[in-house]
Amino acid sequence: MLAGAQNNLGVDYALEGRFKDARNAYAKALDAYGVPTETNQFRYGAGRATVLVNLGSLDAHVGDSLQAERDYEGAIELYRQLCKQNRRFVSELPIPLNALGWLYLSNGNKVEGRKKLEEAADKSRQVAKENPEAYSPDLAMTVNDLALFYAQDPETATKADAVYKEAMNAARTLAQEQPVVYGWVFGKIAQNAGDFYTDSKRYKDANEAYLEALPILQKLAEDKKVDSLEDLGSILTSLAVLWYEQGKQGPETSQMIQSLKYTNGALDVGRHLIPTDPVKYGDRIADGLFRKIDILRTLNAPCEEIVKAADEADRVSLTRLQRNRRKR
């Protein structure tokens, strides 16, 4: 079908950064679907809504917030109408609701943003309750987004804990049953929950969240793919920072030793990744090395170990600087 082909073409163009071509393809898709009427809404409304969601993502990416808002609202209205004819379309609503919620938040509209994120989570809960096998993955990610919002706002931070636990529960079974497909989902949610607990000084809870995800991410990282290694490096860094913060409050030798273990693990992952993006991963390695140097000094480590870490930090920083100059 022409409309579907144009929509897919628009997605491909957007991924390639050809935003003008993507917009033209989406416009052709919308023209092909036409304006929904009572007689053809069920047949073409869902396709048109999908295009509007993609167009909203494009408009938001290029900074046209007002048009993106109109796109998402159009998709939401279409899905609401379709839900009256068939409840299966309830499962489609969280996507534009969630996107519109974050768009509102990025523009400072916290009240409307919260409403949309909460509605998205409620719709996901509805469909996951009716068909957990099909919709638990969507529930996990949608509820995770709501928890992220709650955690960032002092007025709702107390709600974040329960919502993170809900998201982790939804993702845990998925990761156990299909670790290759959903392990990263659980890892991402556990990382977010752990970061929230760390910021709240709930170090025991943070450690438990990170450690539950760590073996899953270690297994996934055996494929040596960039995304898998990045997820592993991220959670190792979080564990390193968690123990480092506790050690700085003491300092307790055992806590600094733990931080050093995870810092070294994160550095090993970063060294694998640095050829793929020397500037991005160079920054992370440099941060880890500076933390390592401070830990080694706190532990009264041999001078040679401190000098070795400092020399590597200097090399990484110099390489970063040279590459940044070339980019200019």
C-alpha cells in the first residue's frame, strides 16, 4: 500500500538525518490515507495515527514543538476514536501520550506533562492486565518513564520508589524468560532505579538494584556489541560511584576497595569502546581514571599505581583535545 510504503520511507529518511525528505514522505503517506470518516476510520485511522506519531517525533527532533504537539494530539484523538470501535487500540495510546508528556515537560508544562505520562501508564496497565504476555514489555518501559518523571520532581519523588518497583517487576520476568531480547530493558530500569536510590542516599537499595542487573548485562556484553558494552559500562560506573560516595563519607577502606573494583571494570569496558568514539568514551575513561587516582591515594596505594593511572589520564585527555581541534 502506498501510504504504508511512504511512512516506512519517512522513517528511513529520518534515521539517515534527511529530515526534509522524511517530512515529504510522511506528507504523502497522510495524503494517501486521507481524512478519516465514519465509514473508513477503522480501516485507515490507525495508519494515519502511526504517521502522525512519526511526524511528531521528527518535528520534536528538529525543534518545532508546536507542530509536534499538534501531531501527537492528532494521533491521540484518532486512537481514542478507534478505541470506541475496538479495545485493541488501547495498546497504541501510550506511545503518543508518553511522547506528548515528555514534550510538555521539555517546554516547562509540568502539569500537562504529568497528566499525559500518568495516562500512558494507566493505559499500559490496562492492556498488560488483560494480556501480560503481549504487553508487559510496553508496560515496563512506560512505567519506567513515569518513574523517571516522578524522581526528577521533588513534589512526586516519594512516588518514584513504588513505580520503579512496578517497572522492575514487569521487566524481571521478561529478562528471565528471554534475556537476549529483554535483558537490556531490565538493565536500563534497574539502572534508573539504582541512580534514584543513590541520589536519595539509599545506598543499600541502590546496590541491590545494580547487582541484580549486573550479571544479565555481563552476559549480554559477551557479544561485544557497542550497545551491550555501553549498558555494562554504565552500570559498572554507577556501582563505582555508589561505593565511592560512601567511601568519601568515611572514608571506609572496604568501600573504596569496592569502588576501585567497579571502576576498573568500567575502565576495561571503556577501553573496548574507545575506538568506536574516542571523544565520547574518552571522556568517560578520563572521569573513571580521575576517580581511580583519588581512590588509590585514599588507600595509600603504591606511587607507581597512581602514576600509571595519571599517565593514562593524560594520554586520554590529550587525544580528546586533539580530536576536538580537528573537528573545528
